Amino acid sequence: MDLLTNFPLWAALAAIGFAQFIKVPIQFIAFRKLDWSLITSTGGMPSSHSAAVTALCTGIAIEQGLGSPFFAISTVFAIIVMFDATGVRRHAGEQATVLNRLVLDFNKFMEEAKMWPKLDEKEKQKELKELLGHQPIEVFFGAVTGIALTILLHFLFSL
């Protein structure tokens, strides 16, 4: 069962789980708001995408070495994922914010013009997901999380 002993895979999965879970206490400390839905949402601090790909790279580096073609593949993959998280996905989230504001403004206008208060709010609008991508600092701390967690796991498993 090579799958059960695949350290880079398990390190990456652990990094995803840890990064998603830690978002809840970070949000609570920052905003005094307990939001368990962050565990399954995209975006936020730290980036679980960055944590996963850097954990994968670190695990491969530990097992295969920095000269390994597997390390090269995982590094290029990590760069693409982190670039996407701070670029395309982040901008899509910013556009969703603007579009949601336009929908709210339009709905307000329609309420005043055509007596929309009689309709249920869910019928009036469907919001786009705004928290898609990451700020560069979120990607950085996701990467640090992935590397640190993988080194810690490797140390614990090699005892």
C-alpha cells in the first residue's frame, strides 16, 4: 500500500486541513466573529492552496532531494497555483464584490420603483462568491504553513 506511506501526499493533505481549520481562530482573533463555514470556504488567511503545494514540494524535497525531477515538477506546479491564487482568482473575487454592489443598488432602485418589498430577498438576488483568491500575504503565510508543517511531520514520523 504505497498510498498509505506516501509522505508528500499526506503532508499536503494535512497542510490543507490545518490551513482550513486555523482560519476559524484567526478570524475570531481578528474580528471577534466565530465562523465555522471558513473550514470549507476558499480565500482567507492562510492560503490552504499555498500550504498544500509547498507541503507537497517540501515533502518531495525531503524524500527525493532538491535535484529530483519530481521536485522540479512540484515546484513549477506550486508557482502556478500561488500565482493564480494572488492573480486571477483574487481579481475574480474583486469583480464579484463590484457586481454584488451593483446588484444591491439595482435591487434598491427596483424596490422604490416597483414595490419589490413584497418579494422574498432570495428571489431578488443571488450573490456571487467574493472570497475566491488571496492577498499576497495570505499566500506567503500559506506557503510558510505548508513548509513548517511538513518539516514538523517529517521530524515526528522519523522518531
